[in-house]
Amino acid sequence: MSELFIVGTPIGNLGDITFRALETFKAVDVIACEDTRHTLELLTHFEIRKPLISCRSQNEDAAADKIIELLKKGESVAYASDAGMPGISDPGSILAYKVRQAGYKVTPVPGPSAFATLVSVAGPGGKTLVFEGFTSPSPGKRRKRLRELMGCGDAFILYESPFRIVKLLTDIADIDSSRRVVVGRELTKLHEEIVDGASAEVRDDFAARQSIKGEFAVFVSGSNNTKLSAENTDN
């Protein structure tokens, strides 16, 4: 039966691939991916050979139409972004929507996510958690959005590149130097690092480094959870 599978893939450690993801890749007729070269490396590692087609943010709308044509022919398709779950700061949402609107089944195959990975170790942040993803590269727009997020009082998660992480942490510290942040660098990879502390302290840590590499996920606690309460730390 024609069906689209949205497949989660490792964010770094290949050991995090699920049995279900591998079986899905083996079973489908075609695999669509954000970057064919990246996904080819993953599939080659697990000795899987399938036709690949590109479906990235720049061509997702047109690629979705091509995938629908494949489904019309009775073929099944799996979609994988470069890392993690498609649709979370990655392509995939437009594809899933258009395929479902065309009348075909869209099945999620859950997998790793930098968002969920960091939340699992970040500690208390408040009742509500907001996922913001990447902020604007424009300093003015970034600071404006951070003020809005920090002003609402809820915890939130950001993604950032190594080239702008110090700028992001500086903006957070300028708004509230005592707000607790947890920075996850290279999550699940060999050089994984998790830094927890007041935003000014964490900013100073990264600002003092001679070089910064890797991808980042940043947890910012809610305004009422700047520090763990004595009750929490005693238990």
C-alpha cells in the first residue's frame, strides 16, 4: 500500500537508530531525504541500498508533489532529514501535510531529537515548555524575540550554531543574568558536553574558549525556576 513514513534518525550516535527505522528503510521503495549525501552515508553504514530523492527546505513543496506522484504509482516512501525528527527545525512538515491532503497515509517512525535529549537532563524549568528552535540571525530581531520569550515566564528550548552561540548567550545574560540555562553541545556524540548555570556564568564560560565547535541546544528555565529550590536540591 502507498504510504509515507516520516523517520527519525540519529543526531550523532549511530547506535541510536531504532530497529523500526532500519526495517522501514529496508521495506520502502524510495527514500526521500534532506541531503542525499548525508543519508547515503547512514544507509551505507547499515548496508541498505535504495533509490534516493532530494527533499530539502529549498525544494520541499515541489519535492512533495514528486513524492505524491510516486505514491500514486503504488510506491511507498520514507523521509529522513539530516538528523533527528523531520519537521523539528528541519524539513518535513510541508511534505507530511501535502501527502495527507492528497489522501495518503503518513506514518511517524519516532527517533532521536536534540530537543527531547536536552530536556531529559535539563532539570526543572516550569510547567510549560516552549520550543523556539533557531532564532533570527539578525541581532535586533533575536534580542526582541528573546525578551518576549523570557518575559512570558515559561521555559524554552533554542537551537544555535557554534558561530552565534556566544552572541545568543550574551543576549540572554543581558536580559536576565541570573536566569538558569543549560547548554547541550554535540549531544550524543563523542565530545558531548552539558553546561548548567546562571546565564552570565555560562556566557563567560563559552566566551573564554579559544574555539567553539559543534551544534547546540539551549534550555532556558522559566522565570520562577532560576535556581533549584532548597527542597529540590535536598531530595
